Amino acid sequence: MTSSPQSLQPFRKNEKVPEWLPIQFADNYEKTDLTYKFCLKIFGQLQAAKRENFPPETMRQWFIEFIKRGWNKAMVQKRYDALLGTKIFGVDKLDIADWVNAVSVYGEDEMNVLLDRRIENMINKGRMLKNQKIELTELEKKSIELALAKEIQLELNNQRYEAMENYKNELREIYYKSLNKKKQLILDMNLEKKVKLLDKLYELGIIKGEAKGFEYQTFLHHLELYADLIPNNLLGGYLK
């Protein structure tokens, strides 16, 4: 849906706000190009077509309703054109409902006016909230303090975990450097190669114990400590 011809900015009119226009609609009046002079011309054409004189009070009430609904010149002209082909020549008198229903209820142009007003209200509300000093309740303050405390605790826990990991890495580095080259080579082997090497050591009887049990797991995770028991030619086959 496209926006209506008029924008949210006020029009610069040569015609002042009619004194009889309710003050609550003065802002609407400034935002449309519609004037009472234009409407009097339209009303005069209708009177000629219908051969009827509209009381001044009736025309004023029509104009007030037009302004209230945010209509512009094009919207009034559109409804005038529609009225010419309907009950204009009948016996019934025209009323505001005829103007409103001359086109489909809430036609596209009226929907655009409503949309523009909604946007304007949102903008004005945003400006008001931007400049408004918001006072928090004691409960809201406590909730914020609790949330902040949890954030701080989480951050401290993360920092503590990071410090612990860094310390572990430092210890691993110290341990690694304390080993001879052969032990370092075994420590650097992946788990699959360590399992195959340990199984071979069990098979050859170099390491004795309960295979696949607790002792096996101990040997597996600390295999570098038994480097002196492993023949170099055997180890070399698992380092490729």
C-alpha cells in the first residue's frame, strides 16, 4: 500500500483555520491541502446537480467530518465524482454517510491516512519517551542488580576457568620439556597408535598385566613413562 498524497508535514495554506472548526481538529487541518473554499465549490456543484440547497450548518458539518477523517482535496473530489452516479438525483437528502460510503468503506486512500496517523503517533510517542525521565521501582532496581551480579559472577567464572586452563598448559609444557626425546615422541603419538603399540608390548610380554583393564588404561595414558622398556626398532614402526 502506497502512502497518501499528503505527507506528515503541515501544508502552508492561504486559508486560515475556520473559527467554527473544533480546536481538536486544528492539527488535522494543517496536515491536509483541503480548504473550506474548495469544499464550497464542490458543494455548489452538488446543489446544482441535485437541484437542492444545502444549509450552511450541514456543509460545515460535512467539512468538519472531512477534516476529522484526514481527507484531502483528491479524496473529496473522488467521492463527489462517485456521488454523481448514485443517489444524487433521488428523493433522499444527502448526509455524511453518503460521502463516506461513496467509495468502498475504508478505501485505499483512507487506509493511507490512518497509516500516516499511526506512524506520526509512533514518532511522537518515541520523541516523548526519549525526553522522559524514567523512574525505576525498587523491585526493578533489585532485579537489575541481581542480573548484573549474575553477569559478573559468570564473567569471573569464565576468567577463572581460562586461568586454570592456562596453568594446565604451563604445567604440560614444563612436563614435556622435562622428558627426553624418546618420551616426547611417545607422548606426541595419537591415541590409535598408542593403543596398537601397547597391544604389541602386551603381546611380546614386554609389559605384563591385565590387558584391557585398569592397568591397561594406566599404561595407555602414561606410556611415555615406559619408554625405556620399548625397543627403538619397535617404536620406530609406530612413529611413521
